[in-house]
Amino acid sequence: MAWIGRELRSTIDESGTLVLSLDQVELTEPGDDEVVVQVEATPVNPSDIGLLLGPADLSHIEPPVGSPLTTLKLTVPPARLKAVAGRIGQSLAVGNEGAGTVIAAGKNAVALQGKRVGMYGGAMYADYRKINVSDVITLPDGASAADGASMFINPLTALGFVETAKREGHKAIVHTPAASNLGQMLQRICLADGIPLVNIVRSEEQAALMRSIGATHVLNSKDEDFVAQLTEAVAETGATIAFDAIGGGKLGSDILRAMERAAARTPGA
């Protein structure tokens, strides 16, 4: 049996034209360790948008002349083409994670037949997805597809931060940018597990948001005395591990220096 459905794809050519297309694709029977999932929900993460639209100019979007409304055209400015040189000419399927119901299963995966699963592995903006069982998780009874569609990139990442800190023997964590969806999940997990968390944000509005969900240590990196505040927070919590989702600039070195200064206050501890 085969399944025919739509799949959203993004292509950039050498001239800088980005085409979004709903392509018709055919999926064949799953292999022994594969399942075919009818996709019911997918989230939109920044990483999805990055692949979907790249650095295109979003002020002007148009359907190609004479084409059906299953395609849209955008333009990537010449100055931005270098950033996407590695994908020029490639038609790329979009969507990192999703959820749906298993409608066909290989012989080693028959227990998943009819189950609702969450899955990770790309090409999720589609009607159907054939995928290895190692990349799916069965959802508990009562969980919706929307619940399962977004459990990988943010929730499991936040849990991974906490479990890494525990496994390596750290007492507290520093995280930036703390007001993101990931950061808010991390704060709630740390509250539940009794792990002190130093949250670094970039505005007073973000700081207020984090305090509203129970954060104790919230620092605004725009404050003039941010480095001093950071050192105090690290010393108070004993944080010796940090997760920085921004990268670049000097924030990473500021965090490491704060840990060094805090540690110097109690040499030999």
C-alpha cells in the first residue's frame, strides 16, 4: 500500500528566489522498524522558520504567475545569500517535530499501530510521515496531538539541562536567554526539583515575566552593574554550570568570570 499526501518544502536558487511549495509525495510501506504516521499537529519553532523562510525579505510575498496557490515566492537579498550557500538548489522538507496517529507499522513496530505518537526528525509539515520507531514516543492516554507535537525541542531540552546538571553534581544552573519558552519551562522544572536557577534576561519586561512564574534570581544583562549582580547570584546559588542559547559576544565569558570570582571567595571549598 502507498500513501499520497502533501509536504511543505523550501527551495532557494542561485538568483536568491525562495520558493515555498506544497509537493505531492508518495510514501511506501514502512520497513520492519518503521511506522507511517498521519500528522495531526506540528509546532512552529524559530529553527522551523529559519529553514522555511531563511533570510528572505518578508515584505513582499507573491504566487508565481500561472502557478496554483500551492507555491509562493520570496526573495533573499544578495547580501544574505552567502548565509544560505549550503542549501542553494536543494528542495528541503520543513518541520522538525510533530505528532499524529500511527496508520501503518512494520513487523517490529506493530505494537504502535493505532497509537498517537510524538516524533522528531524533520519533514513534519506534511500529511504523512514515515519514520523509524527510535524517533517516536507513544503519548499517554488523554494527551492531544498538540501536546505531543512540541515535546522535543523545548521540554526535553529543558529536562536535559536539569539531568545534566544533576548527573555532573552541580548545585545550581545559569541560563540565558531565560525568558524564552525553553527558559520558562526550565524555571518551572527547577522549582519542582528544588534546583536554584540564575536567569539572565534582556529587559525589565522579561524580568517581570520570570518573577511572575516564581523565579528568584533574575538578572537584566542591560543593567550597568550586571556583572556584579551576576557574581553575587552565582556566589549565592553555587552555580557551576551554564547553558547559553545565544552564543557570541561576551556574555559567555562574563558568566565564566563570575563563576571564577565567586569560587575565589571560598578557596578550597
